[in-house]
Amino acid sequence: MIDPSIVPIVDPNPLPAPYWLFKLLLLVTFTLHIIAMNFMLGGAFLAVVARFTSKGKEFRNRIFLDLAKKVPVFLAATITIGIAPLLFVQAIYGQYFYTSTILIAWPWFLILVLLCIAYYGFYYVVYNGQRRPGPAGIVLLVSLTFVLIVGFIQSNNVTLMQTPAHWAAKYFASPTGWSNNLSDPTLIPRYLHFVTSAIAVGGMLLVLLALARWKSDREYATYLFQYGGKSFMYATMAQFIIGTWFLVTIPRNLRMIFMGDNPLASVLFIIGILGTIAAIFLMSNAIRKQNIRVAAYGVSGLLAVVIITMIIMRDILRDAYLEPYFHPHQFAVKTQWAVLPVFLVLFLAGVGLWLLMLKRYGLFSGNKPPLADTTPTANAAAETEVELVH
Ligand code: HEM
């Protein structure tokens, strides 16, 4: 711990809405960001695996094409929804977030470059996946690597922002903004925890695609169900090892918040563990009995509960890290009543519109590529696919 007075003072401008509301909006929008990110990252990961294991397996190639078409849409959603928690985190944790961002300034800027290249690559795969599966697979792998690096930079920043005691040494070791937070023992397990959960959610995406095709294309849907369901199960099982690793790297006094010191964190921890075990059993049962509805609705419901509990736990942990410095009661609040209701209505309308767009777009039915390929072969393939779906 360092002298708390070293941390820059809280912004004297009053918050335009109560602290609790900003906190709630941070959690809600971060959850949406992470769900979109999981579909994108997990979808791209499973598409790469399907592509490189497709020799002699026709359905694997179809999975590659089906997933690859969806990845750019989820990347767009990840980026746009990421803006919202970015604003709320700055409003509440500005002094911490700005300081860590400045310390890792160049990797942080690199995010924009990496995302542009990855985006371009994902679209290359949409256009060329069918005609040039070989190069498309490699481009997809490169783009996936870039978004993995982006996530890693985010984890560096988030872990650094909550450990002000490390800032001065980082700055003096590299005042040019090329720092990272590799010396933090929680960084790697924490990051792997995110990546592995993305793979599990990518598996769930395939289960949802299987549900959409269950009546019209049973053979392929059964394959999708197996592939997605097993990916979900294995990735979730791995979380027990990675999660335990993460837990033991957290300093003991902070770790204890999940073991009785903080009742809410402890209850959420238990719910998270039980929800994870239940999800694995339910998925395994559903695969054995070929019950796609239980897998798609039941396991998705449990998964949503687990994701929400983990995100709240992450937030409680951050506040525990910052406890010596961060005092929310110090915030001056001057609620802008004229603007706040308009903001909330627009926010809810925006989320509603987003859900409507997803439905209209048929994201989970797999029948509409984000950009139509103009080659005759691709058009014929897309038409066949539409016929299969309807
Ligand atoms: C597309 C690639 C992206 C990936 C894979 C990704 C992944 C992640 C991950 C894993 C975290 C959690 C880090 C941790 O807690 O250790 C995170 C946090 C965050 N991301 Fe993203 N992200 C991406 C893009 C973006 C973009 C473009 C933005 C902003 C426009 C953004 C905004 C945020 C914010 C603000 C947080 C921190 C929220 C908080 O601490 O409460 N992300 N991201």
C-alpha cells in the first residue's frame, strides 16, 4: 500500500447522476460487452478449430463457414457496446483508469490498430471462406490472435488500475508508456479465465444454431449440438483449474472476501460454483438424451446467472483492491434531472432496438451472411442454406 494522497483527487465536477446508478449501468453495460465479446472470440476460436480439423469432415467446414459469417457482427457489437462501460468506468474510477491507461499508453493505442486489421481479416473470411478455405483459415487465425491481444491489453489495464502501489515503479521503469502489468500474478489466470469462458459461450452459440436448424436440417443440427455442447462442457470444466489458479494468486486478505469476509461476495461465489456444476451436468444430460431445448434454454439460463454473478464478484474484488483509496461517499452528486430520464429512456430503447435487430437479422438462424458474396457458387450455397432453414 502507498500513501493514499498520491492518488489524484476525485474529479471536483459533480456526478450528473447518483453513484449507485452509474455503478449499475457500468455492470449492465459491461455484461453486454462481455457477452458480445464471448460470442465473437469463442465463435472465432471454434471456427478456427473447425477449419483446421475439417479434413474428411464435411460438417466441420460448414461450421467454419457458419461461424465465420457471424464473427464480424459480434465484433461490431463488442466494440460499440464497449464504449458504454468505458464511459462509466471513467466517470467512477477516473483517477485509477486514466493513470493505468497512461502507463500502458502505447499498447492501449495499439488496440485500435489491432482491431482494424482483425476486422478487415474477419471480413476477408466472410467473402473468401468458401472459395479459398486454406488462406481464409490462416487469416481467421491471425485476426483471432489480434483480438486475443486486445483482450490481454484490457486485462493489463484493469489489473493495473486497481493496484496503485505499482504505478510509480512502472512509470520510472518505463516513462515512455510501454509498461505492462506482467508482474501481477493474477494477470495470466484472470485473462485465461476470460478466454476460456469465451470458448464455452462460443460452444453455446453453436447449440443455439443447432436449435434453429433442429427441424429443417436434423443431421447437421445434431452435429452442431454435439460439437458446441462438448466445447461448452470441456471449456467449463477447465475453468475449475483456471479459476482456482486465479483465486490463489489473489492476495490472501482480498481472497477472503469470497470466503466469508464479505457475505455478498461469498454467496455469489457459491452460486457461481453451483451454477457452473449444474450447467455441466445439464449439458451432458442433454447431449446424451439429444434434448436440444434443455441445452439451449436451460443451460443458457444457468450460464447467464453464472456470468452475472462473476461480473458482480469482479466488481466487488476491484473495490476491495481500491478500498484504501476509493471512497464513493466523497463524490459530489448533482443529478441532472432534465437529462437523466431522457438518457434512461434512450438507453432502454437502444437495447430494445439492438435485440430487435438481432432478431430481424436472424443471427442465431445462420441464414443471412453479413455481406452477400457475389460469386455464383456462394449465392447458390446461400440459397440452399435459406431453403434448409425455412
Ligand atoms: C474486440 C476485442 C475486445 C476484447 C477481446 C475485449 C475483452 C475484454 C476483457 C477480457 C475485459 C476484462 C478485463 C479484465 O477484467 O481483466 C474487458 C474489459 C473492458 N473492455 Fe473490452 N474487449 C475488447 C474491445 C473493447 C473495446 C473496443 C472497448 C471500448 C470501446 C472495450 C471496453 C472495455 C472496458 C471499458 C473494460 C473495463 C470495464 C471495467 O473494468 O469495468 N473493450 N474487455
